[in-house]
Amino acid sequence: MQNNQSRLTALDALRGIAALGVVLFHYLPYYNELYGHSFDSPAFLEFGRYGVHLFFMLSGFVIFMTLERTQTAGWFGLARAFRLLPALWAGIALTFLSVHWLGPEDRAVAPVSALLNMTLLHEYLEHPHVDGAYWSLVIEATFYVWIALLFYGLKSWQRLRPVLWCWTAVSYIGVLWWKAIPEPMDFLVKDLLFVRYAPLFMSGMLLFRWHKYGKPPGTDVALLVLTIGHCLIAYKAPYNLFVLACYGVFILAASGRLNMLSRPGLLWLGSISYTLYLVHQNIGYGLITLFYQWGVPGPAGVALALAAAIALAAALHYGVEKPALRAFRLWRNYRTRTPAVSSGESA
């Protein structure tokens, strides 16, 4: 793989494509399943639900890049918090209010559940998501905790590698005997180790190391093959083949062979992909239902909901997400220039 690019814009474009795929899945086939459309949507949009799996691959790649240039777990945690939480809190508030005003009624949650969503601990405390899409954010946050503990605790790839091998083995065992997992182990295997998805993150980490350091040793190649192959047993056909194809596209992008995707529109969509993911689902459902009530044709209502979601996501990106990141960078730069923390505590 090429290692002469510090930033691969094709991966940003892939993030935008994945986000759009998830949105179209939710607005067309999944809305039809839940509430009913007045028209048929293309069957291939069912694959859009697996755009989240591409997000997980990208997270493994990007987070390991972040870890390698962040010297302490504290700075890593702060960087992730400023990256995720301000936009998340704004998205939760907007979604909570929208659902209570526009519906759907079956998607409304109690205020205490909304507050717990802000911690991303709500699922572990058996509280519902403010937006159904937030299930993946819980997994993301859990992954960040695990990888920070492992990376900063073990302090070397040589020590981390055996742990990833064990985690991959547990992931295979977990999905093969999903219904036979003993009850005392159920929470650990399915939730804390999220064995259906962990290899997606690990493959992204391995691909980042390949991208940065060149061809890895045979043990890492074998681990990469296993983490990629996990999708064939973790998901039902033909969706497992689609995830495998996502790996192919991801590898091509990481190796610099999909630079034609680096178009302004896709890159911009990639830049707002996180905020779009935060606000699209339940707000979109409420808008689509409202447009039906107003007599707007189904396809036009979906298009209007999509436009509204993108506009709202852009507003959150420029009005919340970017200012929060800018504030963090300024504060970090100030702190790391202070003598009290100058002895190595830098990001």
C-alpha cells in the first residue's frame, strides 16, 4: 500500500457514500417496513443498512492513526469527547423535540432516557435510543475505551497483537454459537466485546499499519485475513458478500486506487456524515409522515426529508461540530505549551 499520503481523501468520500446509503435505507425500505410507503423502492437499497459496517472499518483505520500521534490516554479521551459529544448532544435535543412534536409516537422516549443517551451508556442501562441509529455509537464508544486501554496499557504493537488474535477468536466463537452462549457470558461477549462487529474495527487498524509501515509480517497478514473473513459467518447472505465487497472498496481506497472518488460533493458529504447520521432517522420519519399528511407524493416527501436532513446536518457540522473541535485544538495547544505539562503530556 502507498504510505506517502498523510490523509486519504478517498476514505472521506467513502464515509459520505456510506452515510447516504444508510439514510436511503432508513427513508425507503425501512420506513416502508415500519410505516408503509405509497410506492415501491429499489430492492438494492436494503444493502444500505450495512453502510454502518464500512463506518466501523474506517473507524479502526482512523482511530489507530489518532492513537499513534497522541501520547496519553487522557488527551485521546478528550479528543474523542470533543469530536463526538457536542454534536451528539445537539442531535439528541433536536431529535427528542422533533419526535415529540412530529412523531412517530412509537419512537418517543422519556426525558431520563434522553439524558442517559448523552452519556452513550444508555443501552447498557437498558434505556432506549433517542434515535435508532445510535446503537452504533454505543459500539463506537465501547471500542474507543477498549482500544485506549489496550494501546496505552500494553504500549507496543507486539503486546497488542496477541490480544487482537484472542478477540478475533472470541468473535468467531461468539457468532458461530450465538444462541448457545451461556447467560453469565452473554453480556460480555455480545455487548462489551461486540463480537459481531469487533473484527471490522480490527481490520481497519491492520490496514492502517499496512498503509503506514508497508507490507506487514505474516502474523498480521493472517490476522487481517481472519478479521475480513469473519463477515462471511457473522452476517447472512447476500449481505455478507456485500460487506466483503466493502472491504475490497476500502482496500482500494486506502491503497490510493480510488482517488477518482475525491470529488467536492462527496468530500463535503463525508465531512457532514457524522452529523447526518445523528439527525437523519427519526426526524426524517416525522417529516415523511407529515408530508404524507399534507398530500405530498411519497417520493417527493422522501426527497424533501433528505434535503432537510442534509441541511440540518450541515448546520450542526458548521455550528457545533467544527467550533467544538477548534476550541479543543486551541485549548490543547495552550495546555501543551504550559510548563506544568510540557514533560511529555501532549497530543
